[in-house]
Amino acid sequence: MMPYVNIRITKEGATPEQKALLIQGATQLLVDVLGKNPVTTVVVIDEVDIDNWGMGGETITAFRQKFLNK
């Protein structure tokens, strides 16, 4: 069975290089910890708009305005 990793991040400009590092790192973690085959390891990065991501009962946009811009 092939490992499947889903990474969700807010859509705020992660570069292709950063995404490649996330994919490489997640793959290597499964190799190191579980002995999984990197060739059959699938990593998917989903980028979510901050208005579609909530925290503390608020969208990330509202949360940041309320708590981080004091």
C-alpha cells in the first residue's frame, strides 16, 4: 500500500521551491520512520484561501485582524 500525505497550507505565496522541500521532507520522514518506499509515496499540497480557513470561530482573515493587529 502506498503512503499518502496531504499537506494543507494557507494560500499565501509558498514558492515552488518551498513546496518541493515540503514534498521531499514528508517523503523522507516516511522513509526514515516507517521504512516506506519513496518511489510509491504520494504527497499532495492543498492551498486554501484564508477566507476558507477558520480558527477560533473566525476566518483566518478575521482572526488575524482581531488578534494579531493590536
